[in-house]
Amino acid sequence: MRRMPCLGYLFLVMTLCASVWAAGKPYGTLPPGPLSVSEVSEVSAEICRDLLFDPSAVAGRLPPGHRLITAAELAKDDPAVAEFLKANPDFSRHAIGSLCFMAVGAFTVDGVRVHPPGPTPMAFWWARAEGPRDARMQGKSQWVQLGSWYARDLLAERANILATDPMAQFTDLQVTEVVPRVWRLRLVLPDEVVSADVRCSGEPVRRRAPEPGFMSVPFSGDQAGYFWVITYFGHHHLPAQGEWQSQGTGVFSSAFRVPQEAKTFGTGFQYRWSALSGLYRRGSSPAERSE
């Protein structure tokens, strides 16, 4: 009998692990042979703010063949963006991204918890984009990840986090519920500090979409050869109002200085969801990796 190379064992184990973690939970099935599998659950907050940014800020960082979707293109299906561009046509060629903050009660990588007890903060920056699909991608692929951040004090856990999110950076990050339904956010970056106060209201509304859901998210920059396939369920929405600001010279500071943009791009709040994510290398099959 031909012996399976060590890498072959690794990919077999990762696929089996994904199946075990999904057992008893309404996840979909990830494609075989992930490099790493992570699970996020017990989400008490995912707070997102859409924003405009100059595509030149990420020039040369997108995966091969990808391009950012312009505000003018999105305006065809979004009356609020269309109305904004009527008054501000100079921004029609800007891209639209989403900066999101999360408070996560359970974050595991390859079956290992990678944070102390209690919620851990995360943040990520995605942008609307389109490009070629890998055959293993599932669901829609409408976003590219431009950045991701985790708490600076996760020292021993960094290697495991980088194994599932090779774009991960570690910094001062706050996602805190200061009183019930009032959240304070803070993200320290080399060229700016983003902060927000967010207030939720109303009753939760479950996301109206078939479950489990799927989406695929390519990475960018030095990690443009990787992508996630994510399967998820359980999203609930709450109405939210946010006061956002950024001090510095970075992309987010520029975005929040755009006149009247806050009236167009509001604050979104979701919680109660869970997600299982597999990390894959673009254009490389499990068989090729095991040879």
C-alpha cells in the first residue's frame, strides 16, 4: 500500500476536524483539504460601518485579476448611494469598504481556543470587489479582505491565529459593551486611531436567508494567494446608531471627512451568529499539496 505523505495526513486530519466541529451544528460542508479551520461563535456584537475610500490607497494589493467595485456601480442598486453621488459626483470612482468590529465569546483554531475566557475583540476591513473564482469557493465572492486586527495581548496565541488568518495584525483594540446596548469601539493603527460609540435599540430580527449560508473571501497584499470559505448561521439584526471618528492621516480618517457621507452610510449591528472558516491556497488542490 502506498504510504500517504505527511502533508497528505495533515490535510486528511484538517478535513476530519472540520466535520467533527460541524457535527451537531447547522454548518454547511467545507471543501476538502483546508490549511486551517477556525470557528467563531457566541458573538455578542458585529458592528460594521460602510465607507468610501480612494482605490489608490490599496493599489497593487488586490489578488490577481480582481478589481474594486466603484460607488457609481453600486449606486445602480442602492438608491441612497445614488442620491449621495448626485450631490457629490467627484466620489463616483471611489470604492466602498466595510470596517467591522466584533466581540466573540469563543474563537478556536484547529480545535484549540486562542483567547482567554470571556469575549475577545476582532476587527476587519473588507472592500467590495470582483475577480476570478477558485473552484473550491462556495457562495458569493463579493469582498476582498484588506486588513484584520486582533488584541495585542494575545501573545501565546498569535501563531495559531496567523495559521488561520495570515493577514492578522495585533494592536490596541476595544469592543466593549459599556452599558446594556451601548458599545464603545477603538482601533489603533500606525497612522490613525478609529473610535465609535454605538447605541442599539428595538427588537432583534433574524436574518431572512436560507441557512447554512456560504461566502468566500480572498485575501490581499502579501497574502493574496489565500482565501477563506465561510459557512455560517444564526445572524440577528438590531437597529443601531453610531458616532464614528478617526484621528490621523489614514484611509478611515479620510473616509469620515467626506461631507455628508454619514447620512448615507449607517451603522449595522448583528449578533448571535456562528461561523466555520476554512483557509485555502488559491489554485492548489489537496492532491497537489500532498505530493
